[in-house]
Amino acid sequence: MVSRCDLHVHSIHSTDSGNYALRRARLGESYTPPERVYRACRARGMTFATISDHNTLEGALRIAHLPGAFLSVEVTTRFPEDDVPLHVLVWNLTEEDHRDLQPYRPSVYDLVSFLRARGLSHALAHPLYRMGPPLTVGHVERMMLLFSVWEGRNGARPQDANELACRLAARAEPQYLAALAERHGLEPVHGGPIALTGGSDDHGALDIATTWTEAPGDAPAELLGSVVAGDCAPGGCHGSTSKLAHAVAALFVNAYRGSGADLPDTVRAQVEHLFDDDAGDADERHREISDLSSRLVRLLGERARSGGVTLSALPGAGRRLGALAFAAGLQGPYLAAAHHHAGSRAGLVAIERGFFGPSPRAGEPRALVFTDTFSEVNGVAGTMRRLAAAAADGSFPGAVVVASHEPSPPGVRALPPDWSLPLPSYETLDLRFPLPTDVLELVEREEPDVVQVATPGPVGVCGLAIARIAGVPVVGSYHTELGPYALHLTRDVLVAEAVDVYVDWFYRQCSTVLAPTRQVADALAARRLPDVGVWGRGVDSELYGPERRDRELRRQLLADDGELLLLSVGRLSQEKRIGVLLDAYAQLLRDEPRARLVIAGDGPARRELERTAPAGTTFVGEVVGPELASLYACADVFCFPSTTDTFGQVLLEAGASGVPVVGAAAGGALELVADGRTGLLVPPDDPRAFAAALLVLARDPWLRGRLGAAGREAALARTWPAAIAGLAAVYRRVLGIDSEASLVAA
């Protein structure tokens, strides 16, 4: 008959793996009683049961008298030339065998010779798992010569590690082994191929017998004979970040209780149920643990934030900080597990490349783009919506990540915010804080090749942190001069300097930083940000164009006696310098009383601007979509007094609409407006110069037409497909796929 057995599982007696992290944390390797291992194996359909503790038979001896049980051990050995450790599973041995193998442990060559001489069934455990110095191609080649059986599916190791081990084992054909033998001067102990087994490698009692070996045999010896003969197959589950995190959590819970401490009454019953009661469905138990962890994190975070920071709240600050620390601690195992797997994965890449060459890539690199602004009306949000739309139609391989309780539109991955707070002086934007573990789960599920962070807010920071933990390259896109914004909003130099320091730190964590224009890129490079390039934007030429002019709308905006229509589009706040424009318009009216100014947008300064605006000014609020396109097309001149915009998407939209620009010679306007060809640039913060430029265009319709036509031609050269293709080229460069790719992705 075909039998099943979990050939790799641990009990409380497993204490000698040499794991440095567990020793430093004063954690045992396992706290599972041997009897529980046996019960779980039989309850989950295993024909036979064994325990393979590290370098001891104590756990296996406790169940040896039970039906279908046999002795096993996981032996620590090493390559003597460079002290690289290996673990070897030895099955169905006796106490005498275990005693006699001890002198051979310092050398894997001697140990294998002893095991073969004794006729003991054995296998190389988790072949590609690094436990000391890095594993090299040479180490793996010698493993192929020394072991006829490998553990091809380890329930604690990720699927990619297990699958690579299986691919390597399949290469062990006689001719290949002969070549390796000649290369290493080491006679192979078998003629290939390498047989594959499975075992849970469980330490936390959560995954016992969820990974197993299947082979013919009515008794343990017969099953193991089939394994050695290669008539076997691994089955069951691979490892994951959550499984490893929960195993570590189980160790912490048991160590905490073992110290004599009591769990809090509020969680004791749930924790005991989750970690002490064997589940019929291990996957469901993992989901239950994850759900409890998330609920506790949110609850503790809410308690920590309650009470504010007033003097009356100070007596409770210690408890609140403790709750916050506990909340962070609950997420720690997940983040540590992800970092551990990422480190292991980095070693796998080198080994895979050494045996199989570079992996062929199907299609463009996939990206997750993290942003703190999406639905708001601003340039960054507009860019993110454009990327999401491209992701939805398949022209951008990836998705945009936001924090929101709203349903995700196509191309967007929405994470529920743990909490949020309004951004000071930006009434339409909330800073939303997702749980790092939610971000981690998303990154592991989506498996992006690259993470792009578009904003240095909480969503961007979480994306950056999790990408670094998970070993995913990070591209930063720089959109906003937050330091100058902070100065305009707060009038506090120290605040502005602190923001600049933080922003520079944030972008220095990225592999590459993309600026919207060459001028901004040069400034970022001067601030010593890494590998700075340019990623421009596109404009929707199907939406914006002169054909959108609406005569009736223009007539309404000009009123009865107006002739020249000026337009400004953007957020109404101090840093946008709308006050400069109003001063310039007031001066223009002295010479051109039939000029009219329309201001589209909203913001905290709107009420004050409306109060001080000259007669002839119309505020129309936020306008989007076709209505905005018609508004552009109705205008004679587009006004852009801002000095802090790094790009100025509205400049492209006005250009595509055939409208000439008068703008401040600063920020994105320096690159998007060609002075004298597509518009007129004036010194920043100079109402008189701005008014003079407006007067020139007011009195010269032919010049307006020439500048507008040239502006449209220049704008239409900037397409979204080209911008997205340029972004993909940057991703390829960062990944080393195309090292010659330009960092100018405009």
C-alpha cells in the first residue's frame, strides 16, 4: 500500500540546532510534547509517525512504543573545508547508531560514509537553506554527489526554494554526476537521479503533518526502502511568511508561559485555543491567528492614540506607549519572517543563475506604486490615476496602492487604513496609515519585481519599508518640493528644514530617484540623492484640444463686455502664488479693462482670494474631465504664477489645448514652457512683470496664436504611452535587465 509520513518534525526535546537568533532570544526550538506530535500525525492521516529532533533521540524515544512510530534524528554536520553547516535527516536508526555517528559529525564526507556503511536511510534536509556562510554552486554540486535523497518539499521553506531544489535534483543524471565528480575529485555515492521527500519541519505545533512523504510500504522499513530506491514523492504545503511568523509567535507564547508569566485575561482563552488545540485545518488556523493579530494591533493602536497629548493625558502616557509597543511587537514576527525569507531568496538567485543561467523574463517588470494621494485634485493624484488606468487596460504591468476603505477601482489595490489624520493646511488630503502587515501581505501576494514610492507619506513609507524587508528594489518618484511648501504653510524655517531632511532621507533609501524635469533632477543630484533620473509625464490629447472650445461657455465667462479670457487652474493656497496673479491682473485692467480672469480650483485660500480679487475675476471651483478641457479651450492665455510645482501638469493640458502660457520662471515651467516659443516666462513673484507679459499677449492676437500652436505641438510630443514605456525602461535598468537603458524616462 501507499503510505504517508511526515519525515521531518520537531518536539520540545529539539534543542541543538545551533540557531543563533533563537539562542539570543532565549527561545527553545520547539515546545511541542512528543505525544502531541504523534497525535497530530495520526489525526492528519499519516500512516507512520516519527520525530527528527536536532542531534537527539529524546523526543522520538517518547513515542517509540506507539503503533507506527520509529526513531529519527536531524544531524548537524558541515563541510570541513569552509565550515558550511548542513542538516541530515537519519531515519529508523537505533540508539546505538545514534551514539556511534557522533564522531563523524564534524565532516559531512565522514558522516555519509558511516551512514552508508551502516545502511541507514538518510536525506539532505532543506538543501538550499543557508545556516552559516553562504552556499555556493560548488557546495550544491558536492551535495548532489553526496546525497541520493534530498528533502524536496520542506514545510517551513518558501515554494521557490523547494522548487529550485527539485530542479537541481532532476539534473543529477549519470553523465552530469560524472562531470561533477571529475571537477571536485569526489566519487558520487549514487548514479542519479536524486529522490525527493517531504516533511513539515514544524517547530510550533501548527503545521505537523501538513507536508509529508508518500511511498509504498506496510511498515516503516518498507516505506524508507522505497524512499532510498527513489519510489517516493513529496506532498502537502510549502512554507510562507505567515507560517514562519506564527511558528515564531508560538515559541514566544510558550517561552513566556514557561517563565511563569500569565497571559492577559483579554486574550488568554483565544491564544490557548489557537496555539494549544490542534486544528483540523491548519490553513484555517493560520488565518485565525492572522485575524487575531490584526484585530489586536488595531485595538492597541487605537488605545495608544486615545487621550491626545495634553497635560491631563500625561499620567496615562506610559500605558499608551506600552500599548503601542505591544502593537508593534505583534507585527514584528511577520516582518522578521519576511526579511529572513528575502535573505534566503537572494542566495537562491545566485545559485539558480550558476546552474541554469539568467531566468528568462516573461513581459515587462511588474511594479506596485505606493501613493498617499489618489482621488484628490492635484498633479500627483492625476499621475497616479493615469497609471492605474494603464494598469487596468494592461499597458502598465502593475498596480497603484492606496490606503482607503472605498472599493478599489481597476488598477488599484486599496488597503484599509488603520487610522488617519488630516494633513495640516491641506484640507482635502488625509494621511492614512495602513498596517505594515497588510502591506507585507499585499507585496507577497502580488510578487512585484519593483516597488515605486511616489510620496513620502505613511503609505509611501510603508511601501518603502516592506520592499526593503522583502528584498524588492525600490524606485522613488519625486513629485513635490515639500520643504518650500512647508515654509509657505507654516512660515517656520525650522519646520521647512526638518521636512527637507526627512524627504532626503526617504529618497536616499531608494535605488533610483526619478525627478519630473531635468532641473529638478540636477537639484536632487546636488543633494546627493542616489542615481537620479528624469521621468516626465504625458497629456491626454484626446481630452484636451482646441476643438473643445465652447462658444456659449466662453460668452458666459467673458460676460457682456469682456474680450480677453485669462485662466488659472490649480489648488488655491498660499504657495501657489495666486495673490501674485491677482495683483498682476489688477494692473492689467488699467490698460485692458475688457480682460477677464477665471480661476478654477479650490483650497484653503479661496475665501480670502475671493474677498481681495479685482472685479472681473470669476472663481468656478474644482472642474475636471470634459468640462475642464472646455474651460482650457475657451481661454486666450493660461496663467501659472506658482514657483513650487516640480512639473505642472496643467501646463501640458493648457499647451495641448492650444493656449499660450504666461508663467513664473521657476519649477516645472522652466522645462515645459519655451520662453518666446510656447509662452512667456517672467521673474518669480513679480506682479509687474507678469502684468507686462499679459499685456503683450492681450495686444497681439497673432502672437497668441503662434505661441499656442507651438505649445500644442510641444505638448502632444509628451504622450502617456511614451511616459509609461520610459518608466518600464527604468525598472529594467534597476533590475539589471537592461543596464544600458536611459534614466531619462520622459
